[in-house]
Amino acid sequence: MTNFNFQVTTGLPPKFEPYIAVNLLIPGIMIAVAVDTTTGVPLIGMYRSLDGGANWSQSLLPLPPGFTGAEAPAVAYSFPNTFVISAHAFPGASDGTTICYISTNNGTTFSSPVIVSSGFGTYINNDETNITIDVGQSSPYLGNIYVSYNHQFNVANGGNSTAFLSRSRDNGATWDTPVLLSSEANQVERPDVAVDLIGTVYGAWITTNPEFRFVIRPSFDGGTTFSPPVLVSLIVPVPIVLPVPGYAFRVLTFANISTDRSVGPFTNRVYTIWQDFRQGYSDVFMSISNDRGLTWSTPVSITGAPAGSQNFFPAIDVDPLTGVVNVIYYSNQINGFLLDVYVARSINGGQTFTNTRITNVSFDPNAGGVGPVTLIGDYIDITSVPPGGYIGVWTDTSPGTQTIFAGYSDVVIT
């Protein structure tokens, strides 16, 4: 077995919250994004590889006029050569707007930022974006772009937050009226969105008040309307700071959802994953639906990690050709403090998983900081490289500062 680790970014200023997408027709073409503080303020770093992740170019995307920073990026691919990046742009601490950038030439150039959903002072802050594009091989809504985000309101007065979803049907040029997914009486964390083989859209989020719950809503008409909310599972929240001496970085619990778009025994199966503290330590749990989100299986741990280890920041993607389930996450299971990246993979529809460490060197989450750091980003990511491969991206401090790495393992799973 060989692990392949590629350093995506260079330079001392921190980079974090990476996300990645792959051209399904030419899988060697990859676009990654992250929060990049090279200039001293957070901007969206765009990183492009034309050789399957071995080498990367770097650039910073421009802000809309009047904005001072951007964060929380995500990226998705659409046939044949389109990549769309979503992000949270802000002119101040609590005045956030959801934006997107569009490339129709495999990332050679990107458009100026397009406003998806505007924020207004401390009244409305649209944060924590996620994006997917309908590439379902049998979908009547092929090419629809869906952006989910955490719509925070009345921020200055404690406020609340709701899960919203915006849709574009013209390659990101214009955006339809957003859909409110969750109740205004709840508080939510970063929502996610997925699309299956036939165009069913799944909005997913975790409520944090009055109780922690993983909730989804399906849409059977391309995001025009959504069915009532369905409870996937109650959640025992992971502490904001993991109970490990020397840790100070925050760990927020997000929803993650993906679907099987392959033609096989698990076509249109829906997978949800999240981190959970029900065992007394952070672990990654999965629940599955075989009826388009109506009912859900009993959650199970998928890591096989030692009891007491901390396993967090999971992300999931399902290979659209083979149906292989790929899940990435951080873990401190080797020595209890240093971090590594693991990938859990299943070739039988999530019944069993093979977990593999893909980092070559464990790293100190506090490296590059003065004392324990309070932020290493809020997520990492993985995407499938059909047929049957994958590539993950994460924040790594082995160079001495928060740096984006990409990688995979060639271990054969059976």
C-alpha cells in the first residue's frame, strides 16, 4: 500500500476549509478551494490541477465591490467543463452574503462574483455555504445548481438561524427565490445538499436548538418544492472543544449527505454521516435510506477507531459509476494528540467499511500558532475520481503552518 500526499498550497499564511471537485469526463482535472489568508485577510483561494492532484496552480478570487473578505468556500462540477464555487463574502463581522464564481473552461478563468443571496447588516447573514450541481445521468433537471447556506438573522440580538437553499437553472447567471428548509424556531449548522440519479434533491441540516437532530427534506421536482422534514437521527453533540489536553480548536457538527448515482444494487440509496459523542468520544456515524429519504436505518459507527479516540470533520462522496462510498475524517487515534486523515470506503452499500490512514506524517494541530490554536477550519472534503478512485483534501500543519494537502491511498478494498 502507498499513500500519495500532495502539497496544494505554499507560503506561511494559513489556509483552511478545503473543498474539491473533479471533472467526471477528464478526472485528471481538479479544482480545490480554501480560505486563504496570504494577503492578511481571508479570501477564496482557487487551486487547479491538470494531472490528478500531483501539481497545483494557485490564485485568489476577487471580492464583490464593497466587500472586505470571504470564507466558507465549496466547489462543484457540471458537464462538460464547468466548475462553480460558492462562498460567504462579508464587508464586516456579521453582514454576510452568499456568492458564486463560475468557470466554463475547466477553471482556466472564473467569472466575477455573482450574488446568490444578499445579507443585510446584523439582520441577515448568509454563511456556511455548500454547493452541488445535478449531474444525475437520468435527471430531467441536469445542470441545475443548488447552493445551501446557514441564514442567520437578528445576529446582534442573539438571533436564530435557518437552512436555506437557492437554485440556478441558467448555469449560475441568475438565482431563483430561495427556499426556507428549516423552521425559524430552530437554530441550525451548515446545511448540505445532494442530488440522486433521477434528480431528487435532498436538503440536509443539523438543528442545535431545542435539541440536536439530523433532518432532511427531499424535493421531487428539481428543487421547486420540498416534502415535509424527516428526522434521520437524534445526535449527541461533540463538544465545541474536544476533551484532549492541548486542544483549543473548535469542532462544529455539520450534516453531510450523498447519493448513489451508479446503476447497481444500491442505485439512489441516500447516505448521511455526522460526528457524534454518544459513545463518550467523537466518532463518525452513518444512516442510510432506501426509499428516497422517507425512512432511515439505525445509525452505526463506520470508523472502527479505538474507544476514546477523537474522529471528526467527516465528509462523504459516492462514486457515480461504481457506487463506492468514500468518507474522509480527521483522527487522533495513533497517539491521542497528533492528527491524521483517514478514509473509510465501502463497496457493499455501506454494510462494511475499510478504514485507511492516508496521511504519511501525523501533524500537530497547534503548529504555526502561539499556544493552542482556536481554529483549524470547520471542515475537510473528499470527492470520487471515477471509476473507483477518490481524492481528499485537508488542512495539514506538517510544513509548520496551516497548509492544504490532497491525497489518496492505493489500498485495494474487498
